[in-house]
Amino acid sequence: MIGRKKIEERYITVAETKELLHRRKEDGEEEEMFYEARISLEYSERFAKLSPEQARELKEKLMGLFEWLDERLAAKLVDLMPGDYFDIRVIFAKEDYMPTQEEAERIIQLLDEYRA
């Protein structure tokens, strides 16, 4: 990591991470993947619940659903795919805003459309 600088910062889902790491591995950008990259790739292969396209689409829909929902929280919701209001409460426990029961139900309905 020495000698590299950060160009931009954005939040991505586990599925998008998987796609990014596979591309880097195939393109051979690095002679050999660093240990951290290999571990991240294994993790993303194991825990990605959606395809990268579905994850991007769902993240955009979630951010469009509510003005208070930012990219970080939308990515977290896509990665964890909570199943009920109590799961959503756990995700938002340390956030400034706690969604109401109705808002959580709308989030769950949208997530249900993408569940396998």
C-alpha cells in the first residue's frame, strides 16, 4: 500500500467487492494478490447473496425510497438482507435515525423482491 494514494471513496456491497476482486485477479493488475485481497475475495464469494447487478440496482432503489437513507446504510441493508423489523432495528441501533415500523416494512418488501 506504500506509494499509493486514495483517489475516491464510496461504499460498495459484498457482491460488488466480489466482482471488483475477480476483475483484478483476472486482469493481473498485481503480480500476485495480496493476502488481504485473497481473504476478501474468499469472504465475498462465501457471503455475497446477490449478483453485482442486482446489488447495485437494489442499493439505488433503497436510496431512492427514503431521503434519509445514504449509500453506506443501503449497502449494509443489501449485504445483510434483514428479514424483519427487529433486524432492521439492530442495523440502525447506532444511527441518528431509527426507521418507523412502516418504513421498515417498506424496506423489507423491497428486499423480499430480491431474495432467492
